[in-house]
Amino acid sequence: MGTNLRNQIIVITGASSGIGAATAVACARAGMDAVLQGRDAERLARTAADVQAAGRAAEVVAGDVTHPGLNHRLLDTAQQRFGRFDVVFANAGYGFKKPTHELSDAELRHIFEVNFFAAHDLLAEAARRLIAARRPGHLLMCSSALSSFTMRNFAAYSASKAAQHHFCRAMRMELRPYRIEVASVHPITTETQFFPRAAAYSGVDASRAASHMPRWFVQRPESVARAIVRCLRRPRPEVWTSTATRTLAGLMTVFPRLMDVVGRM
């Protein structure tokens, strides 16, 4: 059976659309209440309404994860509204396409601020609170399949996701004595607003944002959400949503030249 998720509380960043919104709904259907963060208050309200339609409670905190104090406010909201939190999913993130030699220092620092530093800040604070309360918990970061290999023009995104991956593995070992599970989530290309937003940021045609991806490398956010719920029920170190991609990532680690071949596809 695994862990009973009914009446557990999950905190999710980047919950106004895509994987975050789908995870909120999937967790609600599994019996969980939610605290949701996003920058778009209107979209965030729709996600909260979907959670409530599934029969569970939802609180929203609109704002940018990089703003000082936002992560503390999220956890405070969970504790004030529900008395605690059980699961924290650091999902907020973005990407863009740009050659490494054209990256500005500001662009590189900002993507790390959003994708890595904000995620680490949230999970580290959650861990400290769980340890102080002597309560078990489950912490997750939404990394990427590109944490294990990269593609042309996606170095900044891949590097930020690789940092998430390594921190989750270390945190898992460090927090095991406190009964706190940690997992990194590694989706393949997902049908969300990620690529249109990346295209807009990069100044390219949004209609062709993910056209370079073969269909077998694209999935719906609901597929990722279901995999996350399975991980919450039966914890594991990493959540991969494509066996083929995970195998390819392993092969490229063993045979680095294979990445040159993939990079030309």
C-alpha cells in the first residue's frame, strides 16, 4: 500500500500552471490539502479551485520565489492554516535558449536564483522546521532529464537542474536520520508553458519552441504528477518519467561521445 497520503499537506511552488498545477490536482485526488505559490494570481486561483473541486482545501500565496521571505511565508501559511506541512515540492523554474558564449552574467545568475537558490532555500528551511518539530516529511525538487546531459543552447538551464539533482542526493543522505525523504524529479519535455516562455525570453518563434523534440520525448504534465504521487506513496531517490531517456542519460555518462551524436540530432 505504501504511505497513506490522505489529510497530508503539500506545499508547491510554480503551481499556477504545468507540472505544479497538475501535481496539486493529483495530490488533491489522493486526499491531500495544498498551499500553492505562483506569480500569476489569476492562474493560481484556478489551480486552487481545481483542488477544491477535488474535495480538498487550498491556500494560495502569490509572489516571486526569489523575493526575500516568500519561502518562509509559504511554510508559515501551511502551519497557520493546517497546523503543519508534510510535503514540499520546489517546482518553480524557467529556461531559455542561448549559446554559452553569449550568456550575460545577469542571465546566468538569475536562472540560478530561480531554479536553484530559491528551491534550496525552501527545502532547507522546510528541513529545519521538520527537524525542530521532530516530524517526518518528504522534500522534492523538480529537476530535469537535462540534469544528466545537455543540449546546444541549454547549458544554463541544464547546469541549474544538475545542481538541484546533486543537492537532492546529498540532502537525502543527510536527512535520512530525521525520517525526511528527499527526491529529485526528472521530467522529459512536458507540454506546459515552459517552451513558449523560453522562446519569448530567447526572442525566437514560440510556435516552434519545442519543434526540435521528437514526440516520444514529449509528455503531458499529468504524467509527471502521477509519478510524483507514486513517489510520495513509495519514496525513491529519483523520479524519472521516461525509462528510455534515463537509459540514454546513463549511456551518455559511460560514453561521453554519445552526447555529441545526440547533440547533432
